[in-house]
Amino acid sequence: MYCTSSTDVSSGILSCLSNNIRPDLIENIATRYKFVCEHNPTVRERINFVYVNVVLSCVKLESQHIQPYHTLISQLCQILREQIPLSDNLPLYFITVVLLWPHQNLRLPECESLGRYISLMKTAYHSEMKEVMNGKRPVLHFFLGKKKGYERLVNIGEIKKCIMVGQDQFATVWENGKIWKEKKVEELLCRVTGKVKGDFILAYTCIPNLMVEVPPLFKSELRGHAQGSRVSFFIGFSLKGPVAVDINSTTTAA
């Protein structure tokens, strides 16, 4: 394998975002994975190639080393049709849920299996990460944005840029929810609608009859919302599954 040890796993590739790795270095990783994927790659290497394209799009969207969005989606769907080693389940289903959340320009048959992919991801998460996390809240790596293609994914770094505060201040506005009221943040993210059911929200999608169970990031946000009531919220994507943040009552039809 031509990549460094930190980037031969999906978590290492994702960490390039939080570690502010230079775009040219990520391009180098993308180039190496492209070469590997042209020469009898393993399933893991193909999954990592998907990751590095997504990460590179976040830091340098205009890069010539990024695969066309629909080409990457096709490659991902091909992987989903194959036999997947158990050790690759979590990274595969996480990036699948992130990329295949339905929208008007992406309504593939695989999108209709979104609920199944979320279930498989949660199972893999509890199997692999339970002892590591030990009650910790999982990191939200991406949020659902308003744009198309790669730009539909908003990474946490873009959220931080919207408010320009120190790490301590960011943690405060994150915990109290004030971050979601920032105009620049609201302009970036796509507000989804759904209805309250138990401790979850059934999120509506653009696919008829496809609703996805999404828990709140903070359970307290569901207090005051009656069972069956309509709500709107932003969606964050963690390795444990999608979560709802900034939950508000709404009367808007789905």
C-alpha cells in the first residue's frame, strides 16, 4: 500500500479535516489511492478512495484529483453490491449514509435502503466502538447542506468558520445551541422536516414513503414536542448514525 499508516484507514483520512492537513498532501493521498484502485484493490482500499475524494472536496473543491461526483457514487454503489468484510462495515455504511441521503438529484435504488444502511452502521458501531467511546458522544463529521454534489456535505470546519470564535467559545455555543441561530450557519445547512415518534424523529425524504429514524443529539431538545407533532431540524452525521440538531416546531407540510 502506498499511503501512510495514518491514511490506510478511513478514520485517518477523516482526521485530515480536523488536523488541517494541507490540500496538496491530501491530493497526494488521492493520487496514490487512485493508482492502487486501478490495480486489483481490496474492498478497504476502494472504500478509502471514496473517503479521500470526499475529504479533498471539503478542502479543495476545484482540485483536478477529485473524481466526478456521480462517478464516485457509482463506485460506492458497486461496493455495496459486493461481499463486505465485517471489519469494513462501519466505514462503508457511514460514508454510504452520508452520500446517499436522498435528494431530488440523487434518487438511486440504493437510496431506498437508507434505513437498512443506518441499522447496519449502528450495529457495527456498537460492536467496534462501544468500549472505545465509553459513553462519549460521537463526533459529527458532516452536516447535510443545501447545495448539490460534494458541496451538499458541510464539514464541522465550515461551521466553525461561520462564527470565528475560540475553541472554548465554540464549545459553549455548541452546547447551548446558539450556533444554529447564526445566519451564516442557517444559510449553509438544509433544514429537514419530520414527526416526533417516541425518543426519535421520523425524518421525511424526497422518496415517497421513505422515512428515516433520527435521534436528537440532545434528548432535551424533544421535550415540549408532542408525539406525532411536526418538527424541523438540521442533520449531522456521526459514526453512530445521523442525528437531529436545532429541533423546532413547524406547521409546514412534508
